[in-house]
Amino acid sequence: MTRISLPGRTDELFGVKDENLRAIEEILKVRIKNDGADLLIEGSEAAEQKAQSVLLQLTTMMANGYHLAGGDVRLATTLISENESADIKDFLLKAVVRSGKKTIVPRSYNQRRYLEQIIGSDMVFGIGPAGTGKTYLAVAQAVSYLHTKAVARIILARPAVEAGEKLGFLPGDLQQKVDPYLRPLYDALYDMMDFEKVERLIARHVIEVAPIAFMRGRTLSDAFVIIDEAQNTTPEQMKMFLTRIGFGSKVVITGDITQVDLPQGRTSGLVDAIHVLNGVEGIGFSYFDQRDVVRHKLVQSVIKAYEKREPAAGTNGSPKAASSADTVTNAPASGPKGGAA
């Protein structure tokens, strides 16, 4: 059993009805009791040390003026559970993206490595299940780059594979037909910037949201380019897109290789690209898993349950790509002109 004293704003640290202490107990499998001015931590020796590290590091930060935001204690505890020597202050204060009206902090080590790769490499693949922040963080970084004039425009693309050959039967012009399939990208933009500003930038073609098929024949220079739901591209579409990239651009490709919606027997362009491009200098690969999910906690359990049932082969008969959270990092290349935000 470990006894520690915590001077300062303990009410803020403990949370409403000690909810923050309960989060530490849940993640580290310890029991924490109030004993007068002290806390008693009971669990395995390693777990007690980790709980003590979380509480003492956060107490020191608060003594220096830091105010806890929602989820900070749970995030800090998760970080320490994965790496006992982690510096919580460094993570919470330095690993941020200032994107328009929001300041965004990565919620896991994989998310932080992903952002670092985006800054350090000209092309990055973000691969993992839904809810892990792949697209959201990429859009946040794109908006940050636009604000600091590191790029001149943002291009967001995704395949409209769900529509198949049925687009012609949908009402409206071509843009109105494909807009529903692009809505998640619009939602991310509106979360970063005021609605009116997004609309102005779209009208001026500073921000472009379009199906990947619209990229054919173009050269995408001085831009932050994101292709979302890349698992639903074909190898031909993926090659077409990646060879559109011009000077001064940064590219992020996101997708979930377990959620391929292509017709049975068709190889995913994302799975193909992982095998073809792994090891190419200047291209980074970041992998996410259920620990990185930032939605309802049940989503983590759902993903984990489905992963247990996954066959050895990937979707649609494609070889299953590496699912490790370890990042495959290649030599970083220079970023777009103007540097990182």
C-alpha cells in the first residue's frame, strides 16, 4: 500500500464525486482511499507506482497554474499505464494543434505520433478503426497549416463507393449527388472553423471537398490533401491519386482495412498501397487500435470483439496488413513551404 500527500486543489483533481479517482482505479486496477490529508493506494506494486505518478504529476501541474480539462485525468492515466516514464506535462501542453476556433490535444500516444509524422513527412497513411481520430486530426492539422499560410489550400477527397452506379438516379446535379458521401469531411471542417468562413473558403476554392474521381488529370500543388475512407479505393484509383501530388504539398491518407465496401473480390487500394509503399523514404505509416478510440467507451469493446473474430486474411481476400500500433517510420522529408504550424 502506498500513502501520498497532495497539497493544493484536490477537489479539482479528484473530480465531481471523485470521478477522476474512479477513472484511475478503473484503468490501473487499484483502489484509492481518502485517509485524512493523505491518499492510500492499494494494488500491485507497479500499479501503485503508476497511480502515484499520475497524481503527483497532475498536482505539480495544477500548482503551476494548469486547470484540468475534461478527460485530462483519464488521458494522463492511460499514458502512464502504457509508459510509466511518460511526461504528462509535455504531452498535454506541447502536443497540441491550434486549428481555428479549437485547440486540439491528441488523446493517445498513437495520435501524437501520427501528428508528428504529419509534420515530419510529406505523405502519411493513418490506418485504424473508426473513432480513433485519423480524419479529425488530419483535418485539424490541415486547417492549422492553412491559417499559418504553410499551404495555400485544403483538398479533402473520399471515394463515393456506396453510391456505385446509382449516382445517375439520385436527384440534383453532380455535386448534390455526391455531397451526402462527403458529409463527414464537412462536419470535421465545421467543428474547426465557423460555418460562414468555411462556406467563403469553399466558394473561393481555398477549401475543396470532392470525390476522389474528381482528382483525375489534376496536379495538386501547395496544398494539404486528405483522402478519407481510402480502403474503398481501388489500386488504380490510389495510384492515380498519389501521382497527382505536386510541389509544396502534404498528403494524408486515412482508412480502416477492416471496413472495405468494394465488391467482393476487388482489392482495396489502401491494402495494396501499404504493401507497395512500405519502406519508401518520405512516407510514414501510423497504425491505430481500440485504445485510441475517442468515442463512447463501448466502441472500444465493440472493436475489440470484432477484431477477435477477424480471419487471418484481410477483407475481400486481400492480405491482412499489419495492425500493430507501432509506427512504421521512414526518413522524414521536408514539409510544405512555410514549415509546420
